[in-house]
Amino acid sequence: MTWVLTSETGRLRDVLLCRPENYEWIPTNAIARATLDAGTALPRDRLAAEYAEFEAALDEGGVTRHYLTPEAHLPYQVYTRDSSQTSPLGPVLTMLAMPQRRGEYASILTFFDGSIWKMATRGTIEGGDIHLIRPGLAAIGTSGGRTEKAGAEQYAGWLRAIGWEVRVVPFDDHFLHLDVIFSMVAPGLALACRDALPDDFCSWLEDRKIRLIDVGYRAAMADMACNVLALGDDRVISPRHSTATNAALRAEGIEVLDPDLRLFAHGGGSAHCMSMPLGRDED
């Protein structure tokens, strides 16, 4: 089957996951390094319970779950957002930056079984930096840490060639991926940590009728509060500990499904990072 996707906010039908059988925190980003430096415990039973809550939220949202095969030496496979992306013309194999994660490409190739549309070949690019805002409009973050400018421009070029408007967004690599500080919630509505984003990017979004719910620095980094998964139909999965952001979403009329995802947030990811949408309805 060839999967296609044209936005982050259409009704989510199918998603690619990887169970956290081999999950461990590794010092590949500022958030995980802080967790490790603090000596935080990682209880396996609680980790499994959190993931089960995440799966239950997807089931409640009517989403069909598909899985990669976890490999023992790849502790961050659970963050499936990064190793591939579904585009308007099919799946794309990205190019992971960190040596500890590069082996994730093998399970991606096996899963898609010859249906890959494009493969990144110029610099690095990771899926957490790719945002299909709505049909015909996209943003790609480039921090130089995970996604390099060459990788972002290659992906942008593929979208531009089919008529999309694409903004390449520079930001500080302290924030890991663009989805730590920006994500779509519903058509015309996004979460954004304005303090971490270029002013001209925020203005660009607002000029295109994207309203922004501001998320503070601490909530974005410590809570992964921007890192939500839109389910479509004004519903999102957002971590339970993001209480202020969830209240702001509900005030906008968004239904919030809120599994406990604290242990995954300690590793530098949450609902958005842990899911790679395969198919959505058109907005």
C-alpha cells in the first residue's frame, strides 16, 4: 500500500508506531541529558503503562495502529516521527543525524516494502522538523543539529515541485526539533513557543490565518507541551502533565485525550514524536 498525507490536522486514520521494549534514555538531546544528570529512575512497569495509555487514546480516536519491529540496540525507535515521513506523494525515508539512531532506517524499509517515494540524500533531515500545515503549505525546521539546511531544502524542493509553498525555519538546536516548539492542533490553530521561534515565522503563520496558542519555554521543554498529536475533528492527544496547555486547548473547543507520557517526555519526546501518521482524511 502507498500511504499519502497532505496535512497534520485531517482525521487520522492510520499511524506508525514502535513499542518501547528497548527504550532507554540516551544523551542525544538537552532534555534527555538533564534527565540523566538528575539521576531520574526509569521504571519499566510504569513505562509500559504509559505506552498502553497512549495506545488506548489512539484507539479511542479511531486510529488503526501499525508497528515497526523493535531492535534491542535502537532505544529511541519509539519516536517513529523522525525516521520517515508520509508526504503528499508517498513515504519518504529521512536521514537521521545521531549515530545511535541511524540503524532505524532498516525497519522503515521493511515496513514500507518498496513503496518509498523519496529518500533523503543531502544532509540530515528528521521528521520532527517536517510540518504539513495544510494542503499546499508546509514548514521545515532546520537547527543544524538534527536537520541541516541542505536536508531541509531537498525536502522543500520536492514539495515545491508539486506546487506547495514551503517555509524553511531556522531555530536553535537546543530545542531538538521544530515539533518541540511548534505543532498544528486543528485547521488554522497551532501551539507555538514564541520565545523560541523566529518572529518572522510567527508573522508568516499569522499572515496565512494560523492562530497561535503561546506555550512558555519551560512548558515546551520540560513538559513537551507543544508536542501533541492532532487526531482531526478538533481532537488531540496531549500529555496529562501539560495541564495549562490542555486547559488552553479545551478553551478553544478542542477535545483533549490526555495519557500519562511523563517518562517519554523525559527522553525528549511526547505524543507527536511517538507517532508517524500514515494516512489522514483531507481537511
